[in-house]
Amino acid sequence: MTPIVALPRILRIGAGSSAELPAVLGSLGLSKPLIVTDRFLFDNGFVAPLVVGLAAAGIAARVFADTMPEPTAASIEQARSFLAQGDHDCVVGFGGGSPIDSAKAIAVLAVHGGVSRDYMVPHVQDAPGLPIVAIPTTAGTGSEATRFTIITDEANDEKMLCAGLAYLPLAALVDPDLTLSMPARLTADTGIDALTHAIEAYVSRRANPFSDLFAEKAMALLAPNLRRVCAAPDDRAARDAMMRGATYAGIAFSNASVALVHGMSRPIGAHFHVPHGLSNAMLLPAVTAFSAPHALDRYADCARFMQIAPPGEGDQAAVARLIEELEALNRDLAVPTPAAYGIDHTRWDTLLPLMAEQALASGSPGNNPITPSAEEIQGIYRQIWVGRAIEA
């Protein structure tokens, strides 16, 4: 099947690019934006420059600042109601993955109606909603360049994957200066999230030459700079590399899809409210160890792109280095196990069958080099409880 390649129409990457929002809106014929963000960014003055810049260009913007850290169906309904009270021709998502994911869902529901669950995969929403402009403030989710959004159905603790061209931003302004104030934990978790996107896009059964280009470049940017940016938050060169890498990884997985890590990550977030990037980090070494024998050459390539295996080394040795590096990265960046995070062990064990069922239902495990059984997924969940990538 011929791959379908889709990108934002406008992609501006570089320091200060967020200030170009008025010009970008003007070039698209848009003039009545709703800015969707979170309370932290609003209360700490990060949104004000956008509003002031728009006002100077004669554009009045309203701001919805009550997105949830992990967007829920109820929070999306609240935001949609806020949008309906004004006159808007576009939605600007400003923040990390949660505000941008919220903006995407709001933009679709505002035009097509219904509720979030109506749009859960296998439904594919290609017919457009309101135009979306994304301005990420974290180097991680890549949501600014993807045709996906994730909304939690709080009634049954399920993260709903929604997919289609309607969720692809019309424009993205990728400004690394916005990440300079990111706290260390968020920098680490979103950085590993971006690395996971790149690896999974490359090993996905739906990988293609286009997505491979961006996945390779993303790994080359992210791997050498992740520890560096956590150790030196003001390192602008490292921040720039991480931001570019995260966007390239977003392009890669938007055009190849993610795989088992993400399928297993969503139930952890839904049931235990673990941030998405952190739950990906918990899973990445163990899932890599499980999957690598079934795509040894692709995982070995990942080790080489990340510059942790020399070009002439054999695939088996390169993959061993990759797994060791992912485990070391979690140790160095203090990624907790589910046990260390404080999750109740009895509840974890009790929910394993449901979590495995939800992971498989998401569709992402089907893109993995090997599609696991529900029992194998439960086995991986048990491994990561105590932080083992490979069972003894």
C-alpha cells in the first residue's frame, strides 16, 4: 500500500518563531483565534506575549486556560462550550501535548458535533474541523506535526486514540526558547517520549522511506542532547536540538504510527494518572528487549543513529548496546518504576488483564515488529513493576 504523507502546511522552526503567529494567521486568512492553553502557562505570563502580539496586529484573541494535564472528555466539553460563546475561525494550541491535543479535539467537535468517544479509532476523521495552529512549549510529544490526539474517557479510565487528517495542524510554530523554563522532570520525560516516537516510527510495520528520514534525524538529535539538556537547562543549542528532534519524531510517527510502547502506555496513564512521557519511559527498555529479536536490523540501526554503536558492529551487539543505553538513560534521568512512583501493587496486578485488553484495542501493538498476546503484554507489565527489561 502506498504511504500517505501528511505535514502541516506551514512549519516554522527556530528561536522566536512563536512571535510570528499574527503573520501566520494572516497568511491563512484567519483572524478570530481561540488560544487553548493550561493554567500554569497562563498564570505565569507565557500566554501574554501571544495575546499582545496579536492585538498589535489588530487580532483579538480569547483564551481558554483550563485544559487538564491529561485531557478528559469532560474537559473537552467545557472548552467546546467556551468556544461556542465566542466567534472563532481557528484554534491555537499553546503548551505541551495536553493543550495541543485539547485544541485538536475542540476544533473537530466544534464543526462535526458529537462527543469524543464518537471519534475513537477505528473511526478516522479526515473531514476538517476548525483550522488548528500549534505552538509547543515542550520538546516531546510532537503533537504539533501529527494527525492524532488522545482524550481520556474518565467514565471507564480509558485513553481514546483519535486519528485522521482533521487533527493535523494547519501550521506549527516550533520555538525552542519556550522550553528554557521547563523543569527537569518534564524535560526528561518529554525527551524520552520524543525518543520513543522516533524509535517506534522506525521499527513500525508501517514505516516507509519518508518516515525513516525523519526518525533517523530525530534519533541523531535527541540521543546526544537528552542528558545534556537535563544537566544544563540553559543550553540553547541542546534545547534547539531537542525541539527539532521532537518535531521530526512527530512527523515520523504521524506518517508511520507508533507501536507497542504507546499501546501499553495509555492504560497506565488512564488508570494511574502517570504522565504520558513518563509511562513511555517506564516501558521503553522492556518493550525494546521483547521486540528486538523480530526486527534486529531495524533496532540495530537505531543504536547507530543514536551514536551508541559503531558503524561496523554486528546487529546483535548493536541491539545489546541499545537496550543497555535505554536502561542507563532511565537510571541517569531518575525514571521511577511503577512501584517507585507509588502505584498500589494489588491494584496494578488486578488491572493487568484490562490494561492488556485496552492496549491491544488501541491498535498500536499491531504496528509492532511482533504483535504480542494479552498474556505477553501482562508479562511486560509485570517486568516493569520492578524495572527489569529482560526477565532473569
